[in-house]
Amino acid sequence: MLSSNSMTDARRLNTINSWISSLTLRQELAALSGVILFFVGLALSSILLKISVFVVASSAIAYVVVTYRGRTSKDSTDGTGLDRETGGLEEKASAPPNEGLGIRTEMSGISNLPDKLSPHAPEVSASVEVEYQPRSYEFRLSDFFDLHEETGTQESGPKSEFANLIKKVLALVQNTYFAHTVAFFWVNREKKQLVLESYVSESTRFTTHRRKEIGLDLISQIANTGKPQLVTEINALSQPEMLGYYEGVESVKTFVGVPIFYSQFAIEPQNPVAVLAMDCLEQDAYGNETLTSLGHVTKLVSGLIRSYTDKYDLLLDSELLRSITRMRDQLKIDFTLHTVVRSLVEETSRLVGWDYVTVVLFDETRKAWVIQTVMNRMNDPYVGVTNIVDHQRSLVGDVIQSATHKIIDHVGESNLPRFYRTERCESRGSLMILPLNSLSRCYGALVVESKDVRSYSESDVKLLQKIVDASSWALEILGLTEVTNAYVTLDETTGVANHKYFMGRVQEEVQRANDFSSELSIVMISIDSISEHMNRIGKDGCDFVLQNVGRMIKNSIRPYDLVGRFDFNRFAVLLANTTPNEASLWAEKLRKNVASNIINVESRSFSVTISMGISGAVNEISDMDLLEKADRVLKKAVEAGGNIVRVY
């Protein structure tokens, strides 16, 4: 081992050698001449000659020093990065700090520098240039932003957004923990199921089944107990029972699973809503520190669930509000039983998944519960419209009698038929039945069926209950309207006789005409192109038109004649002691008056035309025959283009 003095001498010697090597040929000759003259001057005896020789030798040495310092100063100003006065290496202050790591050296008389500088390496006093080479890295936007995911035309909505984010979280967890598989399962306690939401796996044997019953496997244990599970050595023989999400045996050695909790309110949750599972091919790959770090992941997922649950609830409330608004708008146009039932079925199909939607109502004429309408997505065998429901021995009958909803997870396991014993329904899925109740009575039931088992939950019932209540109140109003109309003779909109009162008077007058052989005519009147007016001016505008036409008809008849509203767009006029020809003259005059009348609705001014069909009473004619003939010729007048009077 070298002593300290030996190391110092070696450094000095290396420094002298490096200095000599850096001199030019002229500088070397001048230095050599100065040294020789110095020793010659020492040998001379004459003082004058000795001084002269020393002056020349000093000049030679001074020349070497001055030229050497001038060259090193020039090299320093040229940016070589070497301080020749100190003999040390310095990086240029102007060199960018974030450029590459490569160093290139150039030396006079030295071909290469050592790869690594050590305490034993000789100090280098040479022309050294330090350069930074750029790293071979190419920036790509796809490394930092999923452009296709964000701008692609994918399914929109909170559910799809949450699924995309969970997929990214699972991919991050897999890369961070070098996992073989990472999976996210929902816990459905109502149906006692684990529902696979998303997974990231390097395995080709991952299960294709999205739902599985909660059992004894590790994920089910976490769902039941709410406690994490860590298994550092998995036996290949027991793997199917422990994991359960592989279709076959995988060489998995370590498993870790953690519960995910969620609470909508500021209370401590009791049971997990989901489970995050992760496995690895290495034995003892995870420990307690993994459970601790996964806790941060579960908190992140809980936050995502809270955010998207609120967003999903808001979306459902918005969709429900739109459904109720659509129902209200349709009932404004045509407030009938058919419209109520059709709106209920259409909005139900928008809110929940379905394969069949059915409405059952009570038929007063048949005194039985009857299938009013059926929507069949697959057009396969199912129950038919107008069939009578067995209200004593059927699932729908039980709901109608109890006035409470019912969810059947598996119809094939039920002892009762849906509607009646002889029904031909091939589906063996799940069923949801909601009664149509008002405060005073039950009007029927809404039946929604899916071919998949366990498709419906209490949340679906709560969602549909809003539109079911709206439909029930509409049916209640219709029933009250019928009761009211039975005791009222005038139509509320037009002020003429209502349909029921008019039909009673027609029956009386026809009987009187048959008994006394008197003349009697019926004039059926309809407004032309009423649907176009409806689209242009709306329901309220059409009601105003009907009021105007009804008032003109009332003003043109005699006190003992009668005008009534036959249906939405038609009036009927009973002309006593009037022949069909006389009725034709009266009708023609009315047609012209209506056509020339200007109607003002808001900022619109327009006129309407009417078509009329006339029939006269003959011996022993019935009231229905008389009305049917008038209706027949009215249809011919409309088919001919309208604004016409036709006589039967």
C-alpha cells in the first residue's frame, strides 16, 4: 500500500508530465534553452557575462509562461469547460441541466480519459470538452391521455362512466402490485349475489359468468364479514373453492381481497357494497403492508361510488320527471282510458328492462279483470288481450286483492300462473307486479316480466311506483268524470248537450216519429282536418275552435231542436219535423257561415270548414240505424275532400 508521501510525489510527477505534454514545440525549445543558459550562467566566473546569460534564460522562461497562459485563457473563453489555472474540471454554467448524460472528451496528447475518476487516477490538465447528449425519449400523447376513450362514441351516462373509471383503477392496481388478476365485484344482498363489474387479468381462464351466488369462497367471506382476506399460499387443489372466478386451475399462489364500503349519509356502514380482489403467481407476494396500501384504493373507489350514485339518482329523477311530463302532455290532448294505459306501458318500457309489459283492468261490462294491453318485445307466445284473469288463483290476482306489489325472482318455481291457468308463456324469468291503486279503489295491475331470473329489485319498484301513481290518479279522475257526466247534460268544452243526454233524446224522438209518422232528420257534423289544426294550434286552440263551431250551430237551430257533442271532433243535430231535403238546405247555409267565419287564436287568424252527413227517419227505423246512416254519408263527404253536405 502506497504511503501518503509517495502518493503526493506521484501526483506532482503526473502534474509536471501533464504540463510538459501540453507545451508546443516552440515552447519546449524556449524552456530547454532557458534551463541550459541558467546552468551555463552558473558556471561563468565573469559577473557581467553571468548577468547577461541569466537575463536571456529568464526571457526564455518568461516567453514560455506568457504564451502558455495566453493559450489557456483563450481555451477557457472558447467554452471548453476546463479551468487550467486550477487544473480542475468544471461544467459550463450555460449548459442546460436537463440535457443528456453523455460526455465527450478531447485532449492534446491523450487519447481517452478514464471511464471513472478515482482518488488514484492522475489529475488531468488538458483540453476537455463536456457535452450533453439528448436522451432517446419520444413524447406521445397516448401515454398521458386516453384520447380514444374520451372522444369515442361510447355509451354515455353515469353507469358507463363509472365502469370506465373502475377499469382504469384496476389496471393501475395491477401494474402497481404486479398482480395476475384484479377484479371488482358488487355485493347484491337482496338477491344474495356477487355481480362482476370489471376485471383486468393476464389469464385466459377468467370466468365468463357475470353473476354468482354468495357462497363460501374468499370473496363471499369478505362480502359477509366485511373484513379483508390475505392468503399467502394457495393450494392448487382448493383453488376453485377458494377463488371461484377462474374456469380451471391457475398457478396462483397469493390472494388478497378488501371490502369497499359506501354510505349515502353520515353514518358508519355495516356491510360492504363491493369487494376488490387481487391475486399473484408468486408465493408470499403480499403482506399486511399491501392491505394498508389497498385501503387508499378502496377509499378512492368509495368516493367514485358516492359521486356516481348521486349522479345516477339525479339522472333517474330527471328521466322520471320527463316520463311524467310526457304522460301529462298526452293526457292533455286525449284524456281517455286508452291514452292512460298506452302512456303507462310506454314509460315503463323506458325506465326498466323488460321483455313483456302488461296492464290488467276491471271491465264493467264483463264484470271481470281483463288484460287490457300487452307489449311483447320478442313476439313469442304470451297472454292475449281481452283474456280474463283468474283473480282467485294467479299471481296478478293476489296483487289485486292484497293491493301490494310483488317481485317473483323465478317464475318457473311459482305454484301459481301469472294470469290464468291455461296461459301459454314460455318465459321462466322474473316478474314484477304493481297494483294500480287510488285512495278509494284498485283499478288493476301493471305487470313487467324479464326472461332473466332475479332481474328486479325494490329500487325498480320505487322507480315505477311514481308513474303507476300518476296513472292511478288519472284512472280515478276518469271514473269521477263518468259519474259526473251521468248527472250533467251539457258538454263542458262546447256548451252543447253531452253524448249521453243527446243519445237519450234521439231515442225518444225516433220513438215519437215512429208513433206519429212525423218527419225527423239527423245531421252529423265534423270539422275538416282537425289533426292539422291540433298540430298547429294545440289542444287548447282546438277546444276554442270547437266552442266557436258549437256556438254557431246552436244559434242556427230552433228552440225545440237539439245539438250535441257526439265525440271529440263531431257534433250531431236533431231536427224535429224536418225532411232530409229541408235539413240539406239548413246544412248548406250552416256550412257557408262556418267557412266564412274568422277565428282568432292568440296571434293566429284563420277559418275552418265542416262536412255534414244527413239521414231521415222512415217507418219503424231505430235510433241506431238513423245515426249509422248519418255517420256513413259523413265519412263519404270527408273522403270527397270535405266542406261538403251529403244526404243518405
